[in-house]
Amino acid sequence: MTGQDRDRYRTLTTAAVLLVAAIAAAISFVHIESLAIRYGQPVMAAWLLPVSIDGTVAVSSLAMLRSARLNLSAPWLARTMLLLAVAATLACNVAYGLPHGAPGALLSGWPAVAFIGSAEVAISMSRKRPPKPSAARTAEPDTDRPAKRTAATATRTRDRTARPDTTSVVRSAMAGHPDISTGQLAAMTGLSDRTVRRVKAGMNGHAGEPVT
């Protein structure tokens, strides 16, 4: 399936889901409005009650969708309100057809089920799961690593090349100060005590070489 076919399929599916949701919402609105008037609610309240109930389903679902897109856990209030709104719209629609027996109750309750299911399908179609950071790092190898390693090796080579001959430095310092201590010699040459001791030990091992 090409990308154009997938886009067309997605558009048709979204349109069908939204159409079913709109029809179910309209029937549910009529049921709840008529039930509210039957039980003594004023006209304004009877018109607003269906909006508040089915609107809560949509708002809670959108809040949970936003959390899913941000890779966060759904807010507990959104979950609670969604459950309450689903229970309310089902109860109202079933109660509207209940005077006509079980068939009437089932028939009247179906629009609520269709609206809730269609709304959830429409919202889930737009949900995008963010890629896992670990997978992204695995998919993109570090191509700069060999270059970094080569640069570090070259730097160490330059440092070793630029480092003065410690033996010559120690020899020169000891030539003018034959009785100088290891600590003083290290301070004079800028070398560590360990390096000075190592150089002196090497010089002592070549007894036949004159110290100049």
C-alpha cells in the first residue's frame, strides 16, 4: 500500500467514525433531553444536560490522549470523570427506553455505546507513540568515534614529542648542584619527585657515564 493509499484510507476511516459518532451523539442528546423534561427539568437544563454528560466523555478522552502523546500517565481525574460520564450517559439512555421493556432499553442504550466507542476510536487514531530514546541511539551509530580516537592519539603523540628529555634536564640541574636533594631537584626542574628518582636511579645504573 502506497503512502497516498494509506492517507486516503485514513481519511475515509476518520470520516466514517466521525459520522457514526455524530449520529449517536444526536440520538443520545434527544434521549437525555426528553428524559430530563419527563422528570421535571426546565427546558434550558434539559438542553444543557446532554452536552455536559457527553461533553465530559469527549473532554476526558482528549485529556488522556494528550497524556499519551506526551508519554505520561493519564490523570486520575480524567479517568474518574470518563467513567462517571460513561455511566451517566448509559443510564440516561437506558432509562429513556425502559418504559417499553427490555427491548426498548437496549435499543435506547445503543446510541450511548456507539458514541463512546466512536469517540475513543477517533481519538486513538491520532495517538502517536514517541520513539524510545534507547532505540534511537541504537539506530544511529556514532560514526565520529574513529575520528575522535585518531585525534586523541595524535594529541598524545604530540605531547610525548614536545616533552623535554627528562634525563638531560636532571643532568643539567645536578651538574651545577651536585648535592641537591630529590625534592629540591624536582622543584627546580618542574618534574615530579617520582620522575626525578627514576631518572637518578637510571643514572646511577650507568656508573661508567660521567655526569656533565
